[in-house]
Amino acid sequence: MDILETDAHYHRNIAADATSRRLKLLPFLASCGLYFALWLPEPSWVSTGVKSLPLLSLVFFLTAQAWGDGAWTPSARRVRWGLMFSGVGDACLVWPQLFLLGMVAFALAHICYIWALGLRPARPWLLLLLALAWAGAYTTLWPCLGGPYVPAVGGYGALLAAMGWRALAQSPPRLAMATGSLLFMASDLVLARDHFCAPVPWARLIVMGTYYAAQGLIAAGAPRASPRWKES
């Protein structure tokens, strides 16, 4: 009987924890809905604030989750830093003259995500595969680039591929973060085509939809400390 009661208590805690996580994600989902519902013209200070709200909501999600668990994991802290750099990048990309600065902010975000995921296991074949994929994509962008964007886009894409490599190479696989990394790559590739080469139909909708989904999955998949109730 004690075993059955313990098992039932454990499963109730699992369900309560899942409900709590969903509630903590509600501000993110609501702010994403607000962004797409308002669809404000850019650039403007109001659109900058609305665009940044989902990333701030994910910072809240990780902070609230760590508070509830009673501890931060180093990886979750690094993902939080990545989200904050991404928020800066979001604000910069609203203003065309700050595009390069936005790339720098997102590059720092990817470094934080790579740091959060670690460099083991290596799986060099996966790195080679993603490096070749990025090289192929870069060759299609290169004729459209000029000035500092030639090395900047090349270096940024290499970081993006490295982040995807670390997310996909995890053992056991972190499916949320891996899926998020692939969506991030797709979002940035469409953004680059639209910004540097030629207008892409529905580019903003595609870019922001895949981008917010990517960041949400990366935040949701960040390693967490054992919840307090698991200790009993």
C-alpha cells in the first residue's frame, strides 16, 4: 500500500509540474500572439518593444522555473544569457541601420547556447555535415553580400551551424533544443535571403514564426535542476 501511495504521489507531482511549466509559458505564448495580432510597422519604438516581449517572457520562464526548482543549472543560466542577447538582437533588427549590431548580438546568443550545450560528445561527422550544408547556403548568399557583410555573414553562419551541431549531438538527444536549432537556422536563412538578395514572399511571417518557435523550444529544453518534490 505504501508503494502504491508513493507511486500515486509521484505521478501527481509529475502532472502538477507539467501544469506549472505550461502556466509559466503562458506569457511567452500571449506575447507571441500579441506580436502577430498587432503586426506593427517597422521601424518604431512600439514595434521594438512588442517584438522583444516574447524573449523577455522566456527569460521569466527560466527564472521562474529555477526559482520553483530551488536551483539553477549552469546550462539554464547560459541559455538565459543567450535569450537576453537575442532580445537585444531583436531590437536592433527593427532598425535597418543597426542590422550589423543585431548580428553581433545574435552571435553572442549562439555562443551562449553552444556553451550551455557543451562540446561532448563530439560527433565530428555531424559537424562536417552541418558545415557542408552552411557552405552550400553561403555560396547562394555570397553574390548578394558586400563590405563587412561578407565575413560577418560567413562567421555568423558558422556559429549557427556550430550551435545546431551541439544541439543535435547531445546524448541522449535533447529533441526540443535540437528542433529549435534547426528552426533557428531556417529562420535566419530566410531572413538573409530577404535582406541581402531579393524579397521573399511572407518573409517576416516565416522568419518570426520559426524564430519564436525556435527560441521557445530552446528555452523549454534547457536542462533544469531536480524539482524540490523529487527529493522527498
